[in-house]
Amino acid sequence: MEPRERPRRLLPITQYASRPCYSPVPVGQPDSAGRRAEAPTGLEASDAAFPNKIALAWQHVRDGQVYRVFRNTTNDASSAISLGVTESLVFNDTTGRGETFFYWVRAEGSSGISSLSAVDQGSSSLGLSVFVPPPELGLLIAVPQVVPPSANPITGAKIYLGKTLFWDEQLSSTRTTACGTCHIFRAGGADPRSAKDVAASTHPGLDGVFGTADDVSGSRGVPLTRADGSYQWSPQFGLKEQVTPRRASSVLDAAFATVGVLWDGKPGFKLDDPISGKTMLSVSAALEAQVLLPLLNPVEMGHDGRTIADIITRVSESRPLALAPSIPPSLARWIGTRAYSDLFTEAFGTSEISAVRIAMAIASYERTLVADRTAIDGSAGISSSFGAGLNVFNKGLCSGCHRTPLTSDGQFHVTGVRPIAEDEGRGKVTGTPQDQASFRTPSLRNAALRGGLQHTGRFTSLEEVVEFYNRGGDFTTAPGFINGLVRPQNFTAQEKADLAKFLRTQMLDPRVVRESAPLFDRPQLYSESARVPVLVGSATLGPGGAVPQAIAIEPPFVGNPRFTVALSNVQPGDQAVLIVDRNDPGAGPAIPATASFARRDTITSNDGQGHGFASISLAIPNDPALAGTKLFGRWFVTRAGQVNVSQAFRFTIFAGAPEAEEFSMLSAASLTKGMVAPESLVSGFGSGLGGTTRLTITDRTGATANASISFVSTGQINFLIPAGVADGEATVRVLRGEVEVARGKLQIALSTPAFFSANSDGRDAAAALVQRIPASGPTTTSGLIRFDTDLQRWVPQPINLGPDTDQVFLLLFGTGIRGREGSVTATVGGTPVEVLFAGAQGQFEGLDQVNLRLPPSLAGRGELDVIVTMGDRRANVVRIAIQ
């Protein structure tokens, strides 16, 4: 990956040595305070990813002010040559062509000069046997360097400060939403929750009515909140999390935005100090200008009337990433026990926390999120079938707006997704008729990972998008409609398949898919964890059959001054009592007179339309001894002499201190961060794991059980979570004999549906079987994948559904399904299908199975997404093909 600064920033070390606070000491020697410089870790050199360069990246170390890069033709550091220095964490070596080199990097800063990092080997792809498209197609052009504003040069400390702030949910008023919540890398840098079939992520659109054509799949933010932390009633969402009226755009490659980074081009390209009004950055600052908007927005992250001063106070009072169950080891080492003021000191020279500095730091981090390691960048893994889809891409004039190498022209166009009245887009910003209903051209890089496409999230697959443009758009009356580019194409079925395959396979950066270090690793969010309170037990009916609804989503950490819980689905003017106790207060009818943690009385409010609601903010004392305390809360509501009780919300107070993710664990099927279920298969990753003999899991109740281990290597352990492990946060210990090798936090829920894929990466071709029961003759069962030698991947083998008299079933295999909560539903290519079975597979421990009936109406549809939802949990999307 290329350096994220101007070439002029690669200066001789003597020029850096003259800067304030920089006085290097000899390698390996402590400075005057007794500190030793830490060697950089995580050095990664690209392997045949580019025809004309080798890109290097590494992880920041505390007080590392510059990094010197070394190279050699052999694995001999003693004779390596210095290529130069950079303040950033990325560097391009463009001096070699088609050669292989060995690289090292060292830190130089106020703590001295470190020893060299571990070595990594890299190569360019020039001279390798790859498919090279004709020059007129404009591909294999290097992604340009990211040029930051001259007044905001990129440094390692600024990147890590920005990374910390970007993933810290404490920056939101309710402490439940971070910038990163809506920009998950594995989801293509967008919001994985913004799925068309997820009700909680649906905005009702212009008409304000759910379930109509103008509904939008947006991003969930925060409940409508007052400055004191209490909730207000939202006319559209009640007390639930509000949803944005547009889908979140990708943060990946946003560094190249020149006007403004949002769909409509707001907020522009300059950064003004919101306190003084002074312009701090006059050009190239689209990222900086955008940072503060969601923090102030009462739908996304803010409370009603939130100010810049509120944001600064929140950052100042927060322990960095305190809510995250685990964070990358390099980030954990960098933060240590320091406060945000200390992190700002390292990044900016003084401890001042300001809006401008917050914006500069987050923007610096975002400028490293460039997904430039795709097939179209010149990778040696480029497919020889690349040209077929590319020819359709150009034939259909897709390249008119999705220009390479960024696959976006950065401009605003009307493509006919929805009528003007529903969303004026850029036109509302500029007031120009030609801009009505126009939106920024999104990058196609990693688009296959996004759960929804276009600003409305209207399309759920690339095939739907291809079909949309093939028919020439749907709403073409806007003045600026580009009918020269968006027009009926009359593609053949093969051309549409080739185009979708090209977009799906040639635009992916594998580092994004894996969320891999050093650039795309990230903390696990509180909202992805079992630390979020859960509803348990039964409720009693209220007058008219209404059940009081408890709402508890905020983090119950030690020292939280405002842990807000709420009540809805009641009448205005009811007497409501909140009981929070170490034991479940029960479903009444008697209201407990005391409670071990809190007992609060209130009268339910009226939203003006007859909806009753209440919210109460509790202070959790700043007492470390409270960590691990298990509590239950219930609302008791009295009306007309009748007491009605909500479900209990169960939660455990946690310490609020981030831990290094030395042993990270993912579902063995989906390979995504989040929660896993009892009796499910898990893959754990770390270092030095070889020789592991035992793995124990201690659940939230304190019970400890041994997990069944199926595979061990130096860097990975596959294991089965035992039955009976309680849901909630658990601690995993990896043991070699009685010696602890590693440990980590495991987030456990009752069900976490996930499906295996044929390529063992949780996406694309399903690891599944097809079963056919003909009207006459024997039942047959067969596989449905084939190996594509061009892609070097397994792909779906088309299923012949046969005559309508045949019954055809899809047998999916996964894990985390047997303890399911809620009903199971499924769609194939957007068509609802019948679920006949969902549960344990029976022959192999931890393996679950879901059987779906494939209706004859799916015949001829080609490759299709299979989406299975259990209650409010959606499994990873896998694909099949039907001829």
C-alpha cells in the first residue's frame, strides 16, 4: 500500500532529528527516562499484488515518530540498505521490477531507535504470467497516492489515535454506536445490519409508513435522546434505535473524495473550527469535514441539541475503547493505561482535546483504509476470464461513471433508483435542477461484500444491480437523468452473468475480507458482544392485551454515570416502578418493596399521540468490586389497579478496560466477529498455540468446562463449545499442560446461525447438498459446487430443478443453529422458500443443518443468494446456482 503522504515527507533522518521532542539515542539503549524503543510489529510486504511496486505496512509503536525501511536481496539484515524514512505506517518500494526482496523496518523517536522488526518478503508481479487487459480498457493503472491536507500530515500516532476514536462507542451519547459500527470492513466498509429484510434497519421513507415501496434499508443509530440521557418518543421509531434515511456509504477508499464524502456531497472539502469559525483546512479536507456530523446528529450518534463541547467532554472523560471486549494487540500496547489526553499528546504534541484534532485524527486513520489489493490492481491472481465481464462492463458504459482505477468518477448522477420526491440528493445541497435525485457514484471495490446496494439499500445482490441497469433504470424523469449512459442494454443472460462475476470476483481486496492486520484489523464492538443486556423470562399482559416492553441496550460498565433503561407499550399516566436486583424480581403481581441495586418510581409520559413511555438513567458506581455483578431488571406498571410486568433484562456489570486480543475467536463457519453459541464450532487464532493440550471455557455463572479440540497448529485452534455453557461473556484459557498459552473473551448467545462455504471463508459457494425426490424413481443426493481454475475457487454448480413433479431440497450445513431463538425464515434470490428443518445434523459434533424446499419458480435464475434468518439474527449469505 502506498504512503499516505506527499513524497516530500520522505526526508533524511537529520531533518527529523532537528524537530522538537525528537532526540534519538543509540539502537537498543534506553532514553533518559529509562524507556526502550519498541520494535515495530506486523510488517507486511505485498506478494505479486502490483506490477510496479511492493507495498509495505506495519503497526505503530508508542513514541515512534518516524520509521526507517530497509531492504535486501537476501534474508540478511546486517547488509540491508535503507530506503528512507516515513512518518506514516505505509511505504512503497518502486525501485524493483519483478523481483523479490526482504524487508525490515525500525522505529525512531523520543524513546530512542528500536531494533529491526521481524523480516517479511515481498515481490512485484511484473513479468509474471497474468492476464493483461488491452490498454484502451484503462485497467492496471495504479491507484493514486492519497494526499492529505498539508496542515494535517499523516503520522503513526495520529493514525492510531484516529483508529481508537473511530471504533470507540463512547463517542455516541448513548455509548452504543461508534463510527465503525456502520463501517465494518468485512461488509465492504458499509453497515452489515442494513439488510433489506431486517425490520430494525428499515426507515419508512418519505411517506412515513413502513412496508411501502419507498422504505429504505438504512443504518441503526441511537434512540431519540435528551441531554440528560433520558429517551424521547420518536414518531417513527418509538424508543427503538432510529434509522438513517440513507444507507451508509463505504469508508473504504473514501480518502479520494474531493467534494464531500456523503451520498449528496455534503459537507464539502474544507474544515472549519466549529468553535471559532476559522477555516483550518481549506482544501482536500472532505474526510475531516465529515467527521463531526454523525457525532452531532441525533439519529446517528448524538442527543437532541448535542454540542461540540459535549463531544469534547465525553472524549476527555472516557477511557479509550473501554467498552470493547477485545482490541488488536498492537493497539492495546499503544494505548496501555493512558488516558485520551496522553494519546492526543503523542499525536499532536500537547494534551488539548479539540474538535479539530478529533477530525484530523479520524481522517488520518481513514486515509489508510485504501483497498488497493484487488485483481484489477494487477494481482498475479487475476482471472483469465476477467476479460469477458470487463468487456460487458465497457459495452454497457458502466465505465462511464465507474472509472478505473478507483471505479468511481467521484461525481453525482441520476440513475433512476427512486423518484425525485423521495430524496432530492445533491439537488437539495446545490439547489440546481440538474442535480435533483443525483447521488455520488459509489466505488465498486468490495461491493460484493455489502449487504445492500445503492443509497436506499434497495438491491441485495450484484445480480439485481446488473438487471436494474440492463433495463435502463426505473425512474427516469429527473432533469439530470443520464440517459446516454443509463439506458436499456439488452444483455444476454451470459453477459449479465459475466458482468456480475467480474464485479464479484475481481474487485475484492482479501485484506478487507479477512479484516487483517496491520491496516484492517479492528476492535470487537460492545454492540457485537454478549455484554449487551438481554431480555429473558416472561411478561404479564396489560390492559387491552398490551405487554409492557423493557428496553435496555446501553453498556453496564463500572463507573457509567448514565445507564439508561426504558419502557414502552404502555398507556400515558401509568405508575411505573423499575426494580433492578441480583435476583429476578419475578412477574408479579406484587411489586417488590426493595431492591439490591435500584428501585425507581415514575409516571409514564405521553408522546402527544397516546403512546405511553418512560426512561430512567441509573448511575453505576465507580467501584471495581462491582465488575462481574449479575443483575436483573423489570418494569412493574400499575393501571386501574392491575399490575403488569415486563420481561426481565439481564446484564452483567463489566470493568470497562480493553484487553488485548491475544486469542481471537470466530464462528468456524462464517469467520465473522461477534457471538457464538453453545454446541457450535469455533476457530481461534493467535500465536505460539502449538502443543495445546486443553482449552477451558468459564461462563458468566462461573462454571468451567473443557472444550473438545479438533485441530491445533501454531496459529489456530478449532474447538467445540460444550453444551450447557451459559450465554453471556465467557473467558477462554488455552493450556499446554497446566501452563496458560493464551486467553481471550468469548461472546456467547443461545443461537448464532452461520453456514459453511466451499472456500472456507464464509461467503460465496455454499458447502451444501441438493436432494431430489422424483415422482418416480429413487431419491438422489449430490454436491453442488465445482472448482473454477481461473478463479482458483469453488463456485456453485448449477442445479437442474427438473420437472415440476420433482421435489428438490437444498441441504445447508452450518453451526450455531440448534439452540435457535425465534422462527426460521429463508429466501433464495429474494424469493421466500419453505424451511423444513433447522437443527443438529446428527452425525458430526457441532454440525447443524437447514433444509429448504426449492420451488420450480427459481428455474433459470442463475447464481442466487441464500439468506436464512432466525428471529432477529441473520446468517452469513452463501450462494447457489440454478439453471
